[in-house]
Amino acid sequence: MSRYVKQLACRFHPDAALVEDYRAGDMVCPECGLVVGDRMVDVGSEWRTFSNDKDSKDMSRVGAAENPLFGGDSLETVMSLGTGSGAVDEFGKQKYNNGPRQMSSADKALRSGYDAIRQMAGRIALSSRIINRAFSLFKQCYENKCVRGRSQDAIVATCIYIACRQEGAQRTIKEICAISTSASKKDIGRCFKQIVQSLPNSNRPESIDIKNLVPRFCNQLELRQEIHIQKTAVYIAERAKELCDIQSRAPDSIAGASIYMACAAAGERKPMKDIQTAAGVMESTIRQIYKIMLPKAADLFPADFLFKCPPASLPQS
């Protein structure tokens, strides 16, 4: 204890040993309960228990828990901008800024990438789970240096693309290109190959499932029989993979052609331009796949499907 504490004594019981109440910060006389001193400062270590420190021997911790998204164990301080009169000088500039040495170059690069991920993901309202997955992928890419030489915009877009596929909220490469600043489809494709090769087999993204694309495309078309056409289009796409030579075609192109055929058979025909806008695929590509599927249209629909336009009367293009 400090000298001040040693001089404290109860005026009614001067020889009694005072008891310190750590919770309230008081010095109390054990004989009569008189509070001799208040607001005492605990000079001991600050003990904070975190969920991942149960097996640790030294539980003495000061400051916030470590952020797994940044490297190193340094306790760095980031000061916010002051708003009072004491925070600025006579020229109106901040007196206390974050020095250039307070954050390592690695953490600066990671923070820049995380900010870019948040900005891109916010444009299509991705969930926090997908954003956190993209953070982890970006950090892994930075540490492994598997995409050295690629632009940050392409790396960030690829991490978001892979995170969407891993979390079951699949997006096409064209949708990711639309939210990117400068990354092209080729840039994302090249980064995708490099990143996937560096991932363990258990973390590699699954192939795009048409079941996840058709509902989003149909929602953009504002169909009257949306649920009915969704189920029919998914069934057509799965059957067409078995009966038609379209296995090498892109999933979004197959989804667009399946929706076009389902709409025509259900009597709610949509222009090809609307399908193109919803799927993000060239109109000529959708027509090519549709023409391949058309000869076996009778075998592509469910058995209980009620045709308002029979397969023989479906549009030829």
C-alpha cells in the first residue's frame, strides 16, 4: 500500500487493522464499520478472462482481446479525431494523430483490403458472415503470397466471390465484376485459380448450383407465377444436364435458358432481353442453349406440369 493508506486509522479504534473493500474501493474499520477512506486505487494487475484463455497460466491481461484478422501481438493504439478546442492547434489541425510507426506495414495492407471488402460487399448487401469469410481469405492470401503481382481490387473481388460460394450464397463472376472498381472477369478468374490451389481440399468452394441462381433471376423478372416457374426451371435445368449436351455451359446461361422455356410453357412468356438482364448473360448465349434444349423439351418438364403452351408450340428461338 501507499504511504497515504498506512496513515489511515479509525478514530474510534486507532489500533484496528483496516479492511479494503476492492469492489467499492473503500477502507473499512472491522470493529465499527466506519469507512475511513474511499475511492482507493487498486495498484494490482488487471485480471480479465477471455473465452480463449481458459488454459493459459497467466490470466493477467490489459487491453482488448487480440484481433485474429491482424498479425502480431503488439498492443497498438489508434486515436480518434478530437472535437474539442484542446484537440486542435491554432491552424485547426489535429494535435494528436496516429503516428506512422504505430501500425505495421502488414496491418496497413490488411486494413486497406478489409475496407475494400466492406465497400464492395455493401453494394450488394452481403451478410456479415460472408464478409468475415472474405476477411479470412484475404488474410490467408496476404500471408501465403499466392496472388503476388495481382491488383488489390481483383484479389478483394475474388475473395468475395469465393466467400459467397463457401457460404451457400452464390454469385456469378459478372455480378462480382459489377461491384468491383477495376477488376475484369479475366482478372478474377486468374486470381480464383491461384487462390483455390492454395486452399486445403476441405475449404475449396463447391461448384455453382443452379438451384441458387434460378430464384434470384426469377425474382428480378417479377413473374406472376414465380414459385411455379422457379420449381419448373430448376427441374428443366437438372434434366437438361442429363439429356442435352450442355454440361460445359456456364450455370447462369443454363439457368437463363431454363427460365425462358418454363415461362413460355406456363403461358407467361418473357422477352429474351429481360432474361438477359436478370441473368447477366448475352442474349445470343441463352438462345444457343435454348435451341439445344428445344428438341427434347417434352422430356424436360415434370410429369404433373400443366402446359398452357405445349412443347411442340414453344418458340423456336
